[in-house]
Amino acid sequence: MLRRGVVGGLAALGLIGGAGAVHWNGNTATVSVKDQNGVTHTTSITGDSGQQYSCPAGERNKLNKFIEAAGRIKITQQEQPARYNELVPAYNAQIDAYNAAIEADCTAQ
């Protein structure tokens, strides 16, 4: 289940802003964000290599929104380590939402 309060609350966390993109290589997503100064920040999020899923057309865009948000949180954590404990719950909520969407909308193979 998507927790609307957490997603809506991301703006209040002061995360890195700018244009974001998600690129996949196997079970690893690379999230890049180009900030307002033109500097590109990247991080990766790796899932386990266990169960594979087949998702309907268009589902990747929905899933990428969760991964992009998690990547923005992770980049912010890396650049502002003092905020780590503050940001962990928001990161975990995005990963939980991603996993819930896969389980609800995709078929295990």
C-alpha cells in the first residue's frame, strides 16, 4: 500500500532537486539528478537477484517514481550525513512502496 503522507512529505525533507532519471542494468538502478547548477549527482540502488516479475506495460514508469525518490533521498544522505537518521524512514517507505506495487501489479515468473 502506498503511504500518501510519506510521498507528499518528501518535498518537506529538503531533498536534492533538479531533473532526475533512472537507468536500469539488471537488478541495479542508477539514479541521476542534475541540480540547478548543472551538476549531476548519481547513486545506485540494487535489489536482490531473487524472484523475477513480469509487469504490465507502463508499470516501469510508476515503479521508477519510487526508485527516483529513493535515489534523491540516498544522494541527500550521502551529501548530508548528519541527516541520515532523519531520512532513513522516508527511504524505507519508498522501497516498501516499490515492493508493494510490484506485488500488487506484476506477476511472479
